[in-house]
Amino acid sequence: MSSGISRKAFLRATGVALAATIAGCNSTTDNSGPNTNTQSASEASPQSEQQNDDSPTFGNFYVGNANTSSSTVIDGRAEVVYTQPETATNKSPVVMVPGLGLSPYIYRTTPDGRRGWVEYFAEAGHPVYVFNPPRNVDSGGLDTAALQNSDSASLSRWSIDRAWPTWGFGPEAGDPYEDVRYPVESVDQLVASFPAYVSTGGGGGGRQSGSQTGGRGSDQNSTPADSTETTAGTQTGSTTGGGGGSRFTPSQETAALEALLDRVGPAVLLVHSAGGSSGFTVAQAVPDLVERIIAVEPVGAPTDPQTVAEMGGDAPFMGVYGDYVDERGQTGRKEATQTTAEFAGETSPASTLLSLPDEGISGNTHLMMQDDNNGEIADRIVSWISD
């Protein structure tokens, strides 16, 4: 590598070349069904779903490796769903990470059939890669025998009764806030999208709700990362930040996310909710592969300057917050995100906290990427990336 080019610039050039290569995979269509490739990140071959040269290209591939240990409930494979813009650009790829118990669905579309953030970002010229965490049963591999024998792991799935107030749809299920921006009339589609996922070490929470195929099951009725905070203002499980702790950064997830960035980065890392814990950890581990960080109501936002400085090196940071945070019991998490933005701003002046209510925009929820003004929010983020 020439001494006249930085490591991040060199990696960026490599990533652009890879994006062009992936786009070039459209000469052959694979109609044989979902990609079940379990190769490592360096060997996996993206499979295209659309070949029209005048349209965006879509596909999926896998990163991470299958584990061989019989004591591990989930392995390290993670599905990645990607979208390439209609026209090749030099704009940074965007890696999107969903929150706990959520899937790429939240970024790809909305319950009422409008465009999702994937399309908005791709339309702006950004290649988009949506990470499906290995803990989701529809992404990684699940060892059902290990699950049955585990004392610390169980299958969980969000329940709408818990999600509704926790995510700011309204005070209780079926009772929306008057100005809520989420399409609650179509919430059944959101519920249908909830994947079963493996919760370990208390991170999944929830009370047991009977047997599910392959192991014990639970509804996501209580989770420290996505429910209430302690009276001290910091969420259960963390004393230095927005809550969550290491329970939301399983090694399989961080390894797979790092493998994805190694493959497509440097990239803009966009994390949501409990996905923030893994994202922040990976941004510290491979700062050269992270150009900017966007954290949508994250768990685990660091509140010490050294950790913030290590995330992405000098990468600008943007926190994004919706409405009814006090009612959701998540003020500590928002304050931690504000602190992260302030520390990041000392070296990256573009860093900021976008609090939508402070901008006069009311009613946005924890799933703002699906709210009825999701396009407006996407535009603000895309503009910030370009600053």
C-alpha cells in the first residue's frame, strides 16, 4: 500500500470494487430458492434476485462460520440481504443492523406497503447491506439438541402486548397515541415478521409460554434492553451507558458483523436498539472499516470519552430519537446517546443527536424506519452522511 493513501481510503476503494463485482453477478438468475450457503465471508457468493439493468439489484449472502461445538446453541452464520443502486456510485455502503428480536423486514418495507429505508438509501446512491443477527432462527443455524440441554438459553419472540408500549405506539396494546406515526392499523404485519430468536444469559427475558419446536419458548414480555430503566436512570445490566451490557453482544454476532464490514467496508454503520451494543463493539474492534455511525435509539451507547474515541477512529456519530421517551422509561438511554454524541463531537464536529420532538416532529416511535414519515427521516440521515 502506498504511503500516500490512508488505510481507510484503501479499504474504501476495495469496497467500491467489491460492490461493482456484486452488481455484476446479475448476469445469472438463481430461482432455486433461498441461499443456504454456509461458506465463510471470503468464500460466500451473493445470489441475485433481480437482473434488470434499469433497476436496483437485490440478493443475499452469508457471513461468519458454522460452529462445530455441540455446546453452542447458535452458530456464527448470519444472512445479509443487499440492495445495489440502479447506477454504480462512489457513495459509501450502508450496513443496517436491526434490534433484538427484529429482522431485516424493519428496514426493507413497512407494514402498510410503503417504501422502507433500504430503498430510500439505495435511491440516494448507497449500496445497502442489512444484517440478520445469528441469534435469529431464520438467519443462523440453531442446534436444537444444545438448546434443549441449555440452562441459560431459550427461544423468545416479541409479543405485541409488550412491544406496543415499549416502542411508543401507545400506553397499552390497542390504544395508540393520538399523533402516533406508526401504521398501527397494519400492525399485524409487523407481528407476523417477528422471528424466533435465541436469548441467553437473561438477555432475552420474557416469561415462559410453553414449549416450542426445538426447545423452551418465551414471549418477549420483559427485556432489560427494550423495556424500563432502573431508578438510577441507567438501564439494567449496564453501569456505563444506555443499558444492555455484554449480554447483547454475543461473540457470534460481533464476529459475523465484523466479517461483513471486512467484506464491504469501510461503511456507514447504522444500528438500531440492542443492535447498538454489537455495533459499538465492532466499531472499536475495526475502526478503519467504519466511516460513520448512526444509532437509532441504541442500547449500550458509551459514555466514557476513551471508548467513544475508539469507535471508528474519527468517525462522526449521529444518534436519532423519537417521541414519548419518558413514557417508555428510556430517558437514561437517550441521555447516554447524547453524551456519546458530545464526546464524538470533540474530534468530529458533524456528530449530533437528532431528537425529532426537539425538531417539532411528534409521534415517532422506536421503529421510526417504518413510521409514516420514514422517508423524511431517511432524507435527513442521508444528507448528514453527505456532509
